[in-house]
Amino acid sequence: GNVRKGAKPDSGTLIVLVPTDTAGQVDPQPASFAVADDKGAYTIEDLAPGQYRALALRGYSIELLADISFWEQHRDQTRAIALEPSAHVQLDLALQEIKDAE
């Protein structure tokens, strides 16, 4: 996929994919990660078939990303994705400016 900040590609952005259950409830562990390259492109491979929520962000911590309440609070900033067996999906995301609570 690709990450953009406005109309421009965004490099160095963290992309996080977390699985969800059939009701859409996020399970932040295990999560899959990628970092966008200098053209904003990223790849996450070897994902199991299923439902996921995706988010591209900066200003994060691993503890924050592992907290289910973070995903509930920012659900409207995520993208839902369904992966079928042997599927290849192109998912373009917009950078979300989310900062850790201090």
C-alpha cells in the first residue's frame, strides 16, 4: 500500500494492522507492522486470512498500540480490511496524527 500526508507520500510512517473478531472487536496483540519507505510505500506479508483494522500514524508507543482502549477511541481513524486466503490487497492510507497521552 501507500501512505499519504495530504497529497504527498509520507515516509517513515508506521503502519499497524490488528486482527478483529466477527463483531469487529480489535485484538491489538498480535499486531503486524511496517514502515513506509521514502515514496510512502509499504508491504506487510504473511498475514492470515481474516478481518483487520489498519492505521498509519506517528507519535506512538508500543504500550499505546497494545491498549485496546486506544483502538476503540480511534476506531474512526482506522480502515477495515478483509483478507481472503492467498489474497493480495492494496490498501492506501492517510497519515493520522495521534500523540501519546503524557
